[in-house]
Amino acid sequence: MKLSRIALAGGVAASTVLLIAGPAAAHVSVQPVGEAAKGGYATLNFKVPNERDQASTVKLEVNFPADHPLSSVTPQAVPGWDIKIDKSKLDKPLEVHGKKITEAVSKVTWTADDSEIAPGYFQQFPVSVGALPEDADQLVFKAIQTYDNKEVVRWIEEPTEGGEEPDSPAPVLKLSAASDDHHGGGAADDAKEGDDHKAADTAASTKETHAAASSSSSDTTARTLGIIGIVIGVAGVAFGVLAGRRRSA
């Protein structure tokens, strides 16, 4: 009897933990593609899971940090979703490549047009951003998720270092140490790979040209030697015929 009660209590406790941990783990988050280095550029994926069994997500709003404005924010098209970009004036203009930037993106909104995030699914919304700040270790993007039943979930609570995770945590992007090229590892690797491909193509083309020239030269030499051989052969036959006639005479 005691064992049954202990097992029942354990089962209830485990179920409670799952119910509490489940929603906390399935929040809107942000992850970089590759690395997000200080002072560089990166592609970010805002991952939006659907937490409801009877409703679909039809809208996502992501607010960009005003304390560290980004001079470049370019969302990637997502099939079935409309994109709206809001900008705001900067109190202090940014200088990028010798050009002053007086406004920056403050919010990006994705609204379902011919699509939605159904129960049991998630959707990623990619955005190219930069230049990332050099004087910060992380960026906080407050997000608002809207369902088709009009329910709104605000992922806006900023986590505290060493503290417990909030009930509705805002997406946080951790920044890595600054890279040498300030454009992220992906861009540099792609450029290097492109240069390697060009060098390989040039070498292959040169090799093919040399091979073709060598083959053509060999064919010409072979034809010349063949003609000379035929001429010598004909001359030999003619000489033999004349020699035979002289002996007969």
C-alpha cells in the first residue's frame, strides 16, 4: 500500500515538473547561423514554436534593441508570410563606412498571409544583421507572439545573470569575441572557397589548353612522318622497277 502511494506521488510530481518545464522550454528564441561576433555581421534565426493545441500562430513581432541599434537589418522572405519593417530616428547617428546613419530598424513584424504555425510545429524567421556592437556581450530582442484565437504572448522578460529563467523570457543573442575580418566566419570562408574554386578552374583550363596544344602538335608530326614514309616507299618501289628493267636489257 505504501509503495503504491509513493509511486502515485512520484508520478504526480513528475507530471507537474513536465507541465511546468514544457512551456518554459518552448519559448521564442534566437540563434545565429555560425557565429555572431562583436563588430561583425551575422544571420539570425528567430525560432517560433507553437505552444497551443487548439490555435495556430499567425503573427510575430520582434523588437530590436534601442541601446545598441543595428545599421543593417535585412529579413529573408518567408513563404506565406508578409513582412513589415519599422524604423525610428536615432538620438545619436551611427557612422558606417564613412556614412552617417540617422535611423535604424526598431521592429520587424511577420504576419501570416497564406500560412501559419500549426499546433505541434515551429517556424524560423531569418534576418541578416550588422554591425553587431563591440561593447556588449549580448543583445535582447523582445518578441510578441499572436495566435489566431486572438491570444497574445509577450516574450519580453529579460533574464538576470545567475537568476532563474523568467516565465516569458525574451530571446537573447550571445555575442562571441570579435573576429579579424568583422564579417563573420561564414562570409570569409565563402570568399576563400570562391577564390580556391577560381584558382582550380584556371589551372584546369590551362592544363586542358596545354594538353590540346600538345595533342595537336603530335598529330601534325605523325601526319608529316606518315607522308614522308609514303614518299620514300613509292620512291623505293620505282627504283626497284627501274633496276629490274636495266638488268633485263
